Amino acid sequence: MDKAESWLYKTLHYRFEDAGLFEDAGLLNQALTHRSATGRNNERLEFLGDAVLDLVISDAVYRARPEAPEGDLSRLRSSLVKEKTLAALAAELGVGDYLILGSGEKKTGGHRRESILADALESIVGAVFLDGGIEAATEIIERVFAQRLDDLPAADQLRDPKTRLQEWLQGRGRGLPEYELVNISGQAHRQMFEVSCSVDETASVTHGTSTTRRKAEQKAAAEMLAILLENQT
Amino acid sequence: MDKAESWLYKTLHYRFEDAGLFEDAGLLNQALTHRSATGRNNERLEFLGDAVLDLVISDAVYRARPEAPEGDLSRLRSSLVKEKTLAALAAELGVGDYLILGSGEKKTGGHRRESILADALESIVGAVFLDGGIEAATEIIERVFAQRLDDLPAADQLRDPKTRLQEWLQGRGRGLPEYELVNISGQAHRQMFEVSCSVDETASVTHGTSTTRRKAEQKAAAEMLAILLENQT
């Protein structure tokens, strides 16, 4: 076994059957090869691995939440397969030490770049899928995500603040919140939007400021929700 | 077997093991139940089936095009799993006759609506996956998509006209095409954009008009490409 193969065996307990399917290198080497390097890179494996990961995580979330509506399942899945999560998992596994990068990427810290780490993890999944089938891929995914799947957040925690505020109010028979654009400042293309959020029968008005009107509304909603939750106790 | 089960067996050669896993109905009935109807609907199965379909088609495309870059694989997959394709396949299979819809949807032709047909097909895939595992789901997907997979278009046919025009020119060592906004007409929110496309050393200039600048450019590019291809023969 070469260094990368030993590492994979130690961390994910997987040993490739076929270490030299392609002329230039084995599947694992291909999975670790960023497009900045010469040779067969991991883009095709990433395409495949992304779909494998999506299915295995969809299935896990579906089974973990037998009563959750589809929207909650989608949000749970997104929280697990988004680039930030995949990059964190890849870093925990130490993928960065085995990446094969072009010299430019190497110099500029490519082995720590989130997109490169996330793509490499998906590519490894794709490589294992090709080598050992869906069962083998499922095993390593469940191993990588074990902690995350155990600690699956309550689905409603993943809803955005505006949605949660609305649901909270509706659950108490209260009216919808109102959002108002209070101010736009800054030059074109760098504008900042300030939005207020008010709720029937509540004296407090909250404000949010951000680069888009929608983001500003979410901020104002999050603050209003915090006030309401605090006042109810 | 009830009517829907006989139909599925006849068209897709699949027989559900578990026809009554849920209290209210079997998996197939759930897969055919639109959210407008009462009872357990197909939204959760669609979530799962969408991921199953994505993987099986990704795998098929990956194997069918061993040399294609990732971008081409993505475009090929999209062309197969997009709503329009799924709705057409569902209609060919006769899914519409077995849909369980609310009375409102029934009256307004819901059994022919593309989104409802496409979602039901994905839900059937999800139901077969739960019932018979990935092998059974793969079998019915390959059966449904057999013709489409046999007739897989050349990947470059799926690139947009601007990309194809640029590639055609670059392949012949010629300069990039130039796009110019010629005219904007119509009232705000209903504007029409007219764009011209010109190519170095070519006398012809083509024009495209559409609701967005980007679409107008694509039209102008498509026309330019047609002229160039015609003139080369």
C-alpha cells in the first residue's frame, strides 16, 4: 500500500481492490488529484461521489426522521452535504496531507481550501463507490458522518429566522410580522439595506442591516424572535 | 394486486413486497398520492426517489462517457432528470391514470401537469428503493430510461450556443465573438433586449431579441453558429 492507501485504511477502514485501474494511477490517487495538478484529476469522481453522498445522506435522514415533512428533510440533508461541512470532515480526517495539487495551489494553501477539501472527500466517496459498490461507499459515509448523524439538529433549527418567527406567531394565533425598508445607504453595487420588523401588540421594533433586503429582513426577524422567546419565559 | 400494482407490474415489471407497510395504504399508493389529496402524500418519497434517480443516472452517464469532462456529465444528467423529461416519461408510462389527486387538482387537469407527473415518477422510484433496495430501483430506472440512455446526445449538443460558438471559433484559432446591446424597448418589467453578435473577419452580423440580455445573446450566438456551420461546408 502506498501512503494514501495506508491512511485511508487507518481512518476509514477501506482498502481498494483496484489500485491501478487507470494507466496513470489508482482510483484513490485520482480522487486526491486536484485539477491544478497534471494527470487525471478528480472532477469526474467528484461528480459521481456527490450523487452517492446525496443518496446515502438522504436515506439516513429519511430514516432518522420518519415523521418530518420533505422541507425539513431537505434542510437536514443540505446542512450535512454543504461544502462547509464536507470541508470540516475532510480536515478532521486529514485529507489535506494527501492532496495532489499543482504548484500554484500548493503555494497558496490549497490543501486547506474548503472547496478543494470538500471536493476531494466527495471524490474519495466516488472512488470507493466504483471500487466496492454502493455498500462499501455507504459504510465509509456512515463512518465519516457518524457523529453528525448522531447529533442531527432538530429540523426547525434549520429553518430561516423569518420562517421560524412566522411559525412561532402562528402557533400562538398572532398576526404576521411586518417588514419595512427603512433606509438604503451606500453607492450602487455596495448598497446597505436597513429593514425594521414589527409584530402586532408588541411595542418592540427590531432592525436588521445587510447587503440585501432579504438578508436584512432575516436579521431583523432573528432579533425579534430572540426578544419574543426571552419574554415568554 | 390492486389496479396500480397491476399497472406497475405490467409496465415496469416490479411487484412490491410490502403493499401495506403504512396504515393508510401501501408504498405504491403513497407514491401516487399528490399533496392535494388527503392521506399520506408522496413528498417524502419524492425526496428519496430524486436522490436515487440522480445517482443511478449519474452512474449511467459516467460509464457511458468514459472520457467526458465533468461539465459534460452534469449537462447530460440534467437533460435526463429535468422535470420536462421526467414528465414525458411518466406520461409515456401512463402514470397519470393512477394519480391520487385532491378534487381541485382533478378538475384543473392535475393528472397532466408536468410537475405532478415528474414528482410521481420520482416517488415511485423512492418507493421501489424502500421496498426492494438500490438494485430494484436501478432496474426500473434503467427500464424507464432505456431509450433515452441509448440515444444519449453528444455532450457538446447540450452546451449553450454562446459556449459552442466560442469553442468553434477557438478550435479554428479565431478571435472571440463580440456582443453588443443594440436596443432596449418596452416598458419597465416588460423590456425586450436586442443584441448583435459579430465575429472577426466575418461580414455577417446576427441579432437576437429576448426578455433578458443573456437570452438575446444566446439567440444571436445560435444564429451566428448556424451561418458559420453552413458556410464551412
